[in-house]
Amino acid sequence: MACSSEDLPKGILTRKEMAPILVQIHLAEGLYTQRFLQNITRDGYQDDLYLSVMKRMKVNQKEFEASVLYYGKYPEKYKLIYDEVLNQLGELEVKSRAKDSLSRISPPVPK
């Protein structure tokens, strides 16, 4: 069942809007888990990452939180969103691995 803006309550993000935001949030969480390797231990770092995602994606936190709560009540709709999120994250992983592989087999550039 497609989720159009007509069948969503006001202030709820569509599936097409939610998926890229969730992708960025998962990437931000990856950065957060690496914070000690980056020597970042200050309080509020995780909140800053989330807020930067919201700002970059041009969505306010209240609207995002309302959307998460809404989709949490409709797991079949949330699953469709997360299928797209997982596809996008998988594509990013494949690209990253390919780039890493190429950098290992490419000869160093002479100075």
C-alpha cells in the first residue's frame, strides 16, 4: 500500500522524506560510536549530530519525532521505510568497500 500525503495526518513526513533522514541518522550514529577513536568525549555530541542531520535535511525535530511516533503505530508502513533505508545503507557500504579495494590495489602516486 503506497503512503501518499493524502492519507497522512498533518505534520507527518512521507516515506520518501523519512528514508533519507533515517539513513543520515544511522550514519550519524556510526560517527557517534567512533567518538572515542576520534578523541571526542564531550557531552551533547550525539544531540549535535542529530540536530545537524535535521538541519541538513531541512526538517524540524518536532515533525521528525511526530513522524517516528506515527510510523511506530503502523509497523507495515515503517517496514517499507526501513526497507528503503537498508537498501540505501547497503549501496553506501558497497561503494565504500569498492573504494577501499581500489585504494589497496592502486600503486602509490609518486611525489
